Amino acid sequence: MVQSIAPHARHRILRSALLVALCVLAPAFLLTGCSSAYYNTMEKFGVHKRDIMVDRVKEARDAQTEAKEQFKSALEQFTEVVQVKGGNLEAQYKKLNSEYERSKTKADAVHQRIDKVESVSEALFREWKAELREYANASLRQDSERKLETTRRQYEQLITAMKRAESKIQPVLTVFHDQVLYLKHNLNAQAIASLQGEMLSLERNVDQLIREMEESIREADLFITRLQN
């Protein structure tokens, strides 16, 4: 049954099943070794750290794409609330709060995905470096070492872009949270009017976040292409 599934889908199924089997029931003190056990088990199924790294970079890229769209939506909702006069202020607050909560969820997903990229990357580079000592052929060893350093530089460029984009999330969430919290306890037209003064700041922060995320997404696509060639 598993063999009839496409390779990429099979990798995801195996990863999910093994992660549950190896980690969910593990005591806290065993979690450090959980990743190593997971990678080793996946390798027995023919899924190497390089494959897992590609999958996790894709997942981090997709999480950033979803977060980018969510923050756009949140800004649009915020703009609509502060610009529309009258209406049900309680309903407007609920809309903004829902957008804020969704934005927080997407931000958490971005953070978790980046952590997973870092985890498998560290394991891959550590393994790759250790295996250089196993070569008997000096020419092959030197070629592999050059490729390791090239891949590591490309990875550093990628993770820097990802973290730079992630660092722009919290300022947006902070401003957004303040506005939602203020509105919660001041459901009146004067409160809505006071939020208009924060529009430019929020727009600037969201625009900067979106630019950084788009750059990070481009870096992820480029890194995936290089790693798969």
C-alpha cells in the first residue's frame, strides 16, 4: 500500500508516523535524542537528512507564505474597522481580535518550522563533516568538502533571510495586540478614531514584514533548487 504512494507523499507519511512513534510518548529527558533516533530510522527507509532538509525548508517557506497572506488580511481588516464610521463596535472588535489570533498562530508556525530547519541542518552538516574522514580517496574527499562548504554558505544565507523575516513579525503583533486590547475596553467612536493614528506605523511594519518574507521565500526556493541539483 505504502509503495503505491508517490515518493514525496510517502516521505511525509513515514515522517509523521515515525515522529509519533519515536517522540510523542518519550519522556522529556529523552527528547534530545529523539531527533537522532528519528533521522536514523528514516534513513533505514531510504529517506536521508538531505531529503528531510528539503521537505522542512519547503514547509518553512509555505508557513511564511501563509503568514504573509494572514498579515495582509489583518491589516486590511484593521484598516476597514478604523475607517468605517458607525456600525457594531463589538462586532468590529471581534473581527480584529480574530485576525490577531490567526496572525499569532501563523507566527508560531513560522517559528516552529524555522527551528525544524535548523535542527536537521545541524545534523546533516555534522554528519557530512564526520564522514569526510572516511574517504580513502583524497580527491573525492576534497570535492565533498568543497560541496559541504558551498552548501553550508547557501544555508547560512537562507537561515539569515528566514530569521530576518521572522524578526519583523513581533513588532507587527505588538502594535496589533495593543490596538485590539485598547478597543476591547473602549468600545466607542472616540476609541476607533484614536486608532487611526496608528495606521501609518502598522502599515509600515506590515509592508516591511511582507518584503522580508518575500525575500526569504525566494531564498528558500533558490536553496531547494540548488540542493536538489
